[in-house]
Amino acid sequence: MSSTVLAIVAILLTALAAAWVLLPAKRSATRQCRFPAPIEDVWAVYNDPESQPAWRAEIDRVEMHETIYPRSWTEFPRHGPPIILSELEVSAPHQLVLSTRAGGFNGRYVARFERGESGKTIGTFTETATITGFLPRLISALFVRPERIIETYAREATAEIERRKKAA
């Protein structure tokens, strides 16, 4: 092999090693959202995974698993691998903690709700993921924004809360 080819291979290997070290293995985001509805109405939407394909734009379908406790299900997004979710802690209507698993990552989703002023609800959401493998880390770093996922979910949940209120 020529010295030029060896130099190129060495540079590529060094770049891959550097990328592996620099790409985060763990990602986390926390967002606080305000809902113009009572805590019970917010809880009813967040604790109803079977209804999500009707109001979450990125969810194609949800399949509930045959477990009683902890309750678990698989979300099938329109883009990306299926996500398996399992309840770790449920304290209605104040806290929902889920484990999450999908191709190349394991994580935890925590939703905390508290009563706000004038019958409104304050939700604090934390999504944490540990990403394994170089390619999943790269894809996550380039394309996955956990804070946007939380914000989009809250925006779509708010619309569903309003829809349910009008239908009642």
C-alpha cells in the first residue's frame, strides 16, 4: 500500500475514534409545560397510550402488551424503530415514570404534574436515553432532539385535552 492510502486510512480511523469519544452516550432533556386544564384532564390524556395514534402525528399505531402490571406497550412511529414502553411508577394524577427501549437506546421518561393557578396544570417532563453503538449515537446526535419531542407531545396533548373537553 502506498503511504498516501495508509495516511488516509489512519486519518479515517482517528476521525471515527474521535467521533466515538465525542458523541454522547447519554442524552437528557427536561421541559416544563403549562396546560390550560385541570390536572385530572391532563392525566387522562397522558395515561392513555391506546388513544395516541388518534392525536399524535408521529405515532402510526400502539400495541398494548398482555401484561397487567406493569402495563407496557409498543409505539410504532411513522419514522424510526418501534419503541417499547413499560410503567415503572404510576402515582395518579401526579407522576408517570416509564422505561423506554428501541433500536440502540434504553431510557427513562418521567412526567410530573402539579396543580397550577386557576385550575391549570404544570407538567415537568424529563426524557433520558443511553445510546449504544456508534451509528445510533451518530443518528441521535444529528437528528434526535429530546426537547422538541417533549414540546411536540405537550402541544399535541393540549389539543387532545381541548378536543375531549368539547366532546364532553
